[in-house]
Amino acid sequence: MYWAYDPDHPVTKVCSKCKQEKHLMEFYLRYKSGRRMAVCKACVRARARRYYKANAARCREQARRYGAAHREHRREQQRAWRRRHPDRVRESSKRYRRRYPDRNMVGRLSRGLRALGLLEVSDQCADCGGGPVELHHPDYTDPYNVVPLCRRCHVRRHHAEWRRTGGGPVKYPEEYQHTEDGQQDAGTPDLSAEAEAKADDRG
């Protein structure tokens, strides 16, 4: 159920937390009742950030358990998203190749060397021992310098480096939230299905 304009219905309400009057679209919708929450989205997000900061270890463990229990379901959701949005997946891939031609080239070289038998790579992830593996490049100038990582550990390494550098060059374009006008928002990385779709192109 989504909000629709009704001339006889008020289009604003006052947040019970910050006491500011805001448009109804600034309040999350309770789907069971069809009514808007009393607290605005900004206050809800601020409360969520405070909770995560105070309970980071617990939140990460809950996310890990949920991901392990619903891994195949989440993968199917990602595959379904890619099937529904092939144009967005292709555009994301093109945007990545335009922005990082060196990374795209070294990735292709490494995969080609591996296919020809000139680059021996373990079939087990160097971090967790799982599989299948992707090729992680600590140095984007050397196609022979690769580390075999599963997708989960591959993404984790890049995000750890991104956090360490405070938003450095390892933040990929598809990991940004995009506004309606197409501009990139330098917020937190977006691990959406679109980001997952391009993991194979990363080095």
C-alpha cells in the first residue's frame, strides 16, 4: 500500500520525536494498518545508527546468521533482479569499465592466463577455504599477483580497505546509492544485486 494524493486528507504530519512538520512521504508506512509511523524517517535512521554503534558485534552476528540461513534465497533474489533489469546490469558494467579500465584489463589478463594454464590458482578461498573463487588483485599492475577468494571474502576485503582509507579508490561506482537524477551519492557502499552482478569484473 502506497500513499496517494487525496485533497481531503492532510499531506503533512508532525514527527513525535523531532517535532518537525513534514510531508507524509517522510514517514514510513505500516503495511498492516496502512497508516504512517509517528516518527519520521530521519529520526528512525538516526535511532538505527545509534543502536548499531552501541551493539555492533550483536548486529553483525545477527546479519551473519541470517545470511547463512537464507543464502540460497538471497542468491535467487539477486538472480531474479538481474533477469528483470538486464539494461541496468549492462550499464553498470559499462560504467565500471569506463571508470576503471586498468582494473578491467588486469582482471581479463589474469583470467586469460588462468584459462591457458599459465597462472596456477587454488580452487579454495585463501580466507575461509570455501569456493568457488574469484581473483583478487592486491596490485592492479601485476596480473600474476592474485589471491583466490570466494565472493563473500572478496567483497569483505575491498570494503575493509575502503573503510581503512576513509572512502578511497577501491569504492566501485556500482556501490554508490544513485539519486533519481542519476547523480552518485557518496554514502555507504550499496551491496545490492546490481553490485553483486559486477563482482566478476572486479580485480
